Amino acid sequence: MSENNYKDLEDLAKDIRKKTIDSIGFLGVGHIGGAMSITDLLTILYYRKMHIDPDNPKMADRDKLVLSKGHAGPALYSTLAQKGFFPEEWLHTLNQGGTNLPSHCDMNRTPGIDMTTGSLGQGLSSAIGLTLAMKLDKSERNVFAIIGDGESQEGQNWEAAMTASQFKLNKLIAFTDYNKMQIDGYTSDIMSIDDPEAKWKAFGWNTDRVNGHSFAELDRAIDKARQSVDKPTMIIMDTIKGKGCSFAEGVITNHNMAFTYEQAKEAIEALD
């Protein structure tokens, strides 16, 4: 497929990045780094891949997404708002008293959120539960899960990995946001997950590895994962933490950082 066929996604992702920077900048502090690194994935999932209906968020026959790295919720909120799940005005209430958009995703507050997340290491287990339930219902829909590379240090992920392959959950398509950074520094310095493909393959999963900012590579990998008949799939995405935010991209302290609304406006202008 020609790269020209992804121009619409590039424009949509740019708008989602702007909304995310704006919402966190309005608050003054937040998880800008990990939100920016998954924006391109969220864009292709919600605009090309997922069977969803913004007017009926709880539609029974829908694909589901579990954002295990729930602190990256601002990027998902911007995506959902742009798709029409709720008014864009809500974005300026991010993580404030009485908001429907808490710092970590909450399925009981936000239309379009399929699973409450934020306790790192637990989202993949939740995604497996959803996939098992859909399998019992003989659903042909997919469950998508996004985990972080720092989060992959949690042991529960590997118990979940064994479970998913044991039950042959081919409808589960997971992604590792491999941006190589976490709150306390570089992942390789804290607890390396070197060669993540080999690890997931050893637990009985299909694996793939892509540039997480290439729509062409994400498109191919997701379509390939959908062809699996007896295994779950883990797609390792090489990403850049803070991608597209001028003052945060690649900065080691960008996991959760404070910045002014003026800085936010400058970063948004730099995306044009």
C-alpha cells in the first residue's frame, strides 16, 4: 500500500498529539512521554482497525482495547474525543475534581474506555479475561492490549503470557510500547527486557516487530496478527518517548513532567 494512503492518519495523529499536549498543558503536569509514543498506534486502531461505534460505546459486538499503561490515558482520551465518544471540552478537565477523565483510565467514568487500568502489569491479565469471555461467546472480534516496556518487568505479565498461549487466544493482539525509558531512567539500566521478541515467542506467542511510528508497518502487522488461528500475538513497537512534543521528545525526564500552558502552545505550533 502506498505511503500516500496513510496521509489521513498522519493528519489525524497530529491533531491527537495537539489535543494531548493541550490537555496536559492546561492541567500543568502529566504523563506526556508515554502518551506521545502510542499516539500513532491509537490512531490506526481507532480509525482503521477497530469495530466500534462512538454513539454506542457499550455495543456488544465490538472490538475492545485495554490500555494497560493507563497513565498514558491522555492520548486515549484525545483519540476518543476526536472520534466523538464525548465532547472535546472535557479534555480541559483532565485529572481535576469531578472529571470524567482521571489520570488513569476508568471504565466507569469515561465513554469508550473498555477496562479500568493503571496498576502496571495487570492490564494484560484483564485483556485475557475479556478475550476468554468473547471466545465463549464465539465472537470474531479482537481484544487489543497495550503494555509498556518498563511495565514488562512485572511478573504478572509472564503468568498472563503463559495463560494466553495455553488457551490459544488468537483474538488477542497485544503491543509493547518499546520506548526504552521508564520513570526512573532507561529500561536497560533498571531491569533490561533485552530481546523481547524471543521472550514472547518462548511463551508461545506469535511475535512481530515494527517501527511504532510507521502506519504502513503497523497496518501490515495488525492484519497479519488477525490471521492467527491458534496463538495470541505480541507486536513489539520501537517508539520514541515524547514523540512529536518539541520540549519532551526523547527527554529522559518526560515520563511525568510539569510544563506551562505557554510551552504547550509553542509545542502545538511546532507540529504545524
